[in-house]
Amino acid sequence: MSDIKPLRSLAAGYLFGLDLSPIDRAWEFIRERHAGQYYVTGEPYVDHLLAVGSTLASMRLDLDTIVAGLLHGALKESVATREELVKKFGHDVANIVDGATRITKVRYNSQLAHEAENIRKLLLAMGADIRVLLVKLADRLQDMLSLDAEDEEERRVKARETMDLYAPLASRIGIEWLKRELEDLAFRYLLPAEYADLAAHMESTMAERQTYVDEVIGILHQKLKANKIVPVRIIGRPKHLYSIYKKLVAQRIPLERVYDKVAFRIIVRTVKECYQALGTVHADWTPVPGRIKDWISAPKSNNYQSLHTTVSGPHGHFIEIQIRTEEMARVAQEGVAAHWAYKEGQKISSGDARLFKDLKRLVQSLQEVEDPSEFMESVRGELFEPDVFALTPTGEVRELPRGSTPIDFAYAIHSEVGDTCVGAKVNGQIVQLKHELQSGDIVEILTQKNQHPRRAWLQVVKTSRARTRIRQYLRREEKERSLKLGREICERELKKYDVNLRGLLKSGHLRLLLKQLKCATLEDMLIRVGSGSITVPHLLRTLEPEEFREAEEKRRVAEMVDRAQRALEGAKSGATRRTTIDIDGVDGMLIKISQCCRPVPGDAIIGFITTGSGVSVHKADCHNLRSTDPARWLDVSWAGSPHNTYRAGLLIRSENRKNLLADISGTISADDADIVEVNARTTVENVAELDLLIEVFNLAHLQRLQQHLLQMPEVLEVRRK
């Protein structure tokens, strides 16, 4: 049976003098409420909750966070209400549990939209209280450790989400051990074969690597002692599997050529000794150019500080060495929890304040992105591993991905700086805006008030922050352009009927129009007209005053007359193609195919004797035929040449896109059918409706064509008219 004592003992080891009874009360609460519930592994659900709470305690987090970790399933499993949690455990605990419960009850039209909305809510909750993220990370770690119990699809989904979101978030707040563990767990399920090969290799070479580690540590001790540096400790540890795999992929080298599979860490007492130790290492071992990084003088945004270098060590093997103080090591291990801001009476450090400010800025920038796919792109972009560290003229560091430009740097400073950027100086020299920045560059951004983002910038920027801001400006610009154009179009078309927008507003017709078009405001309608999503004919039809109806009727009549004239001319010009139609049962009489139902060979048909126009042939189920006198019906059958063609009407409904008509025409042509006439329109929902008059040989030919049209991905419906 699960026991709360180890967790309580762990918390008591650092929460000195605090009343730990909330942990006991939370334990009793979840044992009662989750009784009979089981985790995916088949174990009692409370075991999972206890593991999450214990993980948080091992990170030395505050009491409320531990209690929230124990209770994090209460809302998700609907065993308690938020009000209950507030009453029993306080507002902070309830808020953390609520924020960490990322199950939305809203249905979305796609999995992408659903995923984006859940992540958006998580990030917003994280921005309000960072402890939400810490509970969620601990929960995700336990989920990943139990992933074998899930089905294959669920394993793949959770592993991808962990790699793309949770591991980068752990890195963003400086908890590197958690990031490494989440990455390796996700790697195991995303690329199982590659993981197995790499793990087997590392296992088989463990003894060899340990011998090498002992040798290097011994040499480092001697070198440092000779220079009167007494290290607190020197550690040699294998790099985590995913970092080795990334190197294999990035450098396109076999595993045998990856020599720096072990990272060495030198812990010293002071910052001065960090730099002295670096000089000692470089005195005898040649450093690799470009691999020396000073994060002591310019800490990472997650407060990480250390000196990194890669050198050619014993036996010509490349080794990575990290040099830091005890305090730096603690921050590197614990991240945001190293200077925990929620402990009683503790003042938040300047580094933590900067980190929290940065996280809030991240959340704020992502909050402005509405499109789900763009949002997910921005999330992944914001959680990048920085490769470039550029500085402002005042010495402020900006972390950027490889390939970043001055535009990215400008937006990293402030959105207004980015919007008004006209040029840049890098290390005192004027450069183009597409210039790629390097670590250590000092960048000065030149601005002008009348400058604005350009569409071409999207081709050169690397950061999602810059891309999102540029897109936002372009959308606003497009909106303003559509508004102006829509107003011009509406005024011009309405003027033909001696009507204007102001008059329609007074008459009430405009309010009706907005309702029917599902537009919230006049501005919304004008924008949609200007963008083409609402056509002018549709606009006028929706208004429905008498003058519009009369004008529309005249237009339709004129269209019909024109169409009839074109059809007559087409019939004359194509007389050689069409042949006489023979129908058994009728002899010596004028025969014509009815245009109301347009039967083709294969259809069940009935002949109708007209007055002075011979026999009109209808489909047996034609609604017009049912209203005639059965005494004038004739039993007829098809007997024409198999090479004769017959006209049939089709209605095709499809998602609208560029070149749609051309692709539909190609499909029809490939089936040896011809288009005689086409009328196209687009609905308010952006659905294309095509009325086609086509020539086919028989019913089988027509049905085959319908089937091929329905196989097109965008086509929603194909039916005979």
C-alpha cells in the first residue's frame, strides 16, 4: 500500500518550521475521492498522484505546489470542484490545480485546433503562476515513465508533444535534468530503432568510457593543483542519448566518430577560479574554435551560468568541459526552483524576475496569434535552443536561433523597434537586413517612424516572434485595404439603384443584411466584400428590395436569352458531331430529348406525344411527366448507335480553391466526356457550386464520370440535375 511518509520526510528536509499537515490532508482527500480509480498501468490512481507530489518535493518546491501535485487529478477526474479545493486547501492550491488541468470541454473542428487551444490555456496559466507549469512537467514525467501501458497511437502523440513542448519548457525555466530525461523518454518512443541501437552501443562501451573518464579526471586534478586551484569536485558523466543522436544527425557522422560522449564538469569556489581553470585547460589541450562559450558574463535567459569549452583531450578525443561555481551548479540543476520565489519571506532575485518577465512576454506574444497552425508554429519557435547570443550596444544579451537577422534582433528588443527597423550596424558596420548574426555580434538597430514591416521580411526572419508580428501587421494592412475596397464596391453598385449605405441603414435593410450574412458589423461586411468572400450579386440578392429583385430578374432573362443563342450557334457548328437518335417503338415521328430531365441511354424512359412537336422523351421518374395525360404516353426504348452522345446536367459542390475548374475539366476530359456549358458561383461559406451541361454516351458513362469526380479530395457532392 502507498505511503505518504517518504514524501513528507522529503519535504521536511528543506521546509523547515512549516506546518506540513496540508500534505496529510491532501493525501487523505485523494485516497477517499479516487478510491477505486486506476492509472493506465493498472495501479491505483493515487500512486500516480503520489509520484507527482514526490517529484515536486525532490525539486524542493514550496508546500502549496506539492499539495497541488497530489491534488492535480481532482478536477480532471471530476472528483471535486474548484470551490471545494479553495475551501479545503486555499486559493493558491486551487488555482494551480485548475491551471494544470488542461482538458478543454469545447469541441473544435480539428485536432490541431483542439491541441492549440489546450496549449494556449496552459501557457496562459503558466504566465499567471509558474507553478502550474512545474506541476504539469512533473505529471508529464510520470506519464512518460508509464508510456509502455498506452496503445501505440497514444504513445506516439504523447512522445511528440513531450519533445516539442514539455522538454523545451523545462529547458526554458532552467531544469536541465528534467529536460534531458523527457527528451530521452520521448526519443525512445518516437525513434525506437535508433534509440535501441544507441542505447546498446553506450551499454557495450560503458567500461571503456569509465576508464577514460577516470583518466581525464585524474589529469584535470593534477593540472588544477599545479596552478593552485583546488576544485570542489570534478564530475564525468555520459551525455544523454538524444543529445548524441542530434549530433549524429546534424554532423552526418557515424556513431564511432562521436568522441565527446562524455561531458566533464569542474566545480570551483569562485568566479575568478572559473576563468583560471579555463586557462589551465587551454594551456595543454587545444580548444576547438567556436566552441568556447562564456555564460558567466552573459547568462542565458533561464539564469544558467557556466563556462563551456571543447578541447582535444587525451588520445586525441574531443571532450566537453563545463566550469562553474557551486551556486551556478545548483541553478543549472534546479532552474527556477533554485531561487524559489514563493518561499516564506524570500525576496525574488533579479535573475528570476528577468526569467518571469521573459515568460510573461512569451505568453503575451503567443496570445496574439489566432490561427491554430500559426500558433503551434510560434510555440515551437519560441521554445528553441538558442545558437546565437548577440548584444545591444549597452551590453544586453539577446538569444536567437542560428541564421537570425537584424530584423529578428530588433523584434527581440521590442515589437515597435522591429516594426520601424530600416537598417542595422553590426560591430560598427552597416549591414543588410538579411545579414546573418553571429554570437558576440554587437547590433545597433536603426529606425524611422514612417517605416513599417514588409512582406519580404517573412523570407529572412527566423524567430516566431518576428514572423508573428510581421504577419499581424500585414493582416491589419490587408484588412484596411479590403475595407476601403469593399466600401467603394458597395457604394458603386448601390448607386446604380439610387441607394447608398446610409439609406439602407436608415431603412433597416442593412441590419437584415448583416444578420443574413452573419456579419457582426457593417465594417465586417465591407471587409468581406472587399476580400471577395461575399460577392456583389449575393449581397444584392440578400438585400431583397423590389428594385433589386426586378433588376436581377431582367439580368437572368438576358442571361437565358444569351445562353439560348450560344447553344443554338453551338448546335449548328457541332452538327457533324451529334447524330440522329433512334428510339424503338416510334416510327416516322419527330423525336426530341426532353430538356427538363435530359435522359441518356441506360435511363428508363417514356415517350410523350406533344401537340405539333412530335415525341418528347423523358426519364420514367421525371416530375414533369407525372403531370401529363397517361393516354399520350408511349412505351419506348433505346436503340441508337453506341457512338451517339447525349447531354446531361450535373451539379458539383466543392471546396473553393485556385484552378478548381481546370482540374474538374481535366477529370471530365479524361473520361472522354465534353463540357457544353458551365455556370459557377461561390457561396458565403466559400463553397464552389458548378452547374455543368456535359455530353456522355450513356448512363454507365455518366455514372463512371460522377464517381471519378467524387474521388477528387475537394469535391463534396456530385448529383444529376
